[in-house]
Amino acid sequence: MSMTEDEYAYDEYMTQLYEEHKKEAIEEFTYERLQSYYSENKLLAKPAFDAFTEAQKLIGINSTAGFIFAAVAMEVGLKDTLLKPIVFGLVHATSAASLITNLVMSHQSMDRYKDLLLQILREHGDVDLHSYIT
């Protein structure tokens, strides 16, 4: 069965419409997915902030302890408030996002996928740890 001229025109119109809006739709979907972890975890930055606050209190009393708490704050902040939400958001199936995120963020996987995670952080978090200088 062949298509009529109207069916063909409609099919062409729909194909053109799809191509025009495909990129925008994908960007909107990805943006919403990347926000999803933050929406579900409102107090995500609290542990990092608490460790940083403790580091500031300790720096005058014991510089080593202050340094350790500052390092903890930096690692928790980087992993839990930036990298983990990005990995979660890049998994398009919500049901699998937690599982995949936990696997990727495990200590063993962090070492194995370090370059990939740094690239994800650079592209989606605008953080380039390779070029960061204090």
C-alpha cells in the first residue's frame, strides 16, 4: 500500500518538526535529569559544609586537625555535591540511576574510572581538576 500525497507531506512535515526540536528536547530532558538528584536530596551539601565549618574552628587550635577536616570537606563536597548528582543525572532510567551511581562512586570504581569521571566533571560541572592551581 503506497502513501497518498497528503500522507507523504504530513510524514515529511513530522520528520522536519522532529529534527528541529530533537536537540532542544534532549537538552531539556538532560537538564531535568541532572537536577533530579538535587531535588530529591535537599541537604546534600550539609555534610561538606559541616566539615568545612569544623575545619575553620579547628585551624586556630590544631592546624593538622583543621587541615584534615578541610580535606574531608573538599572530598565530600566534590564527590557528594557535584560528581554524584551528575553521574545520577546522566543515567536516563530513574530506576537504574541509584544502582549505577553507587557502583560508579564506590572506591574501587573511582580509581578505575578516574579519567572518565574527571571528564564528566569538566563537561557537566565546569570543573577541571587537571588545570586547577591554588
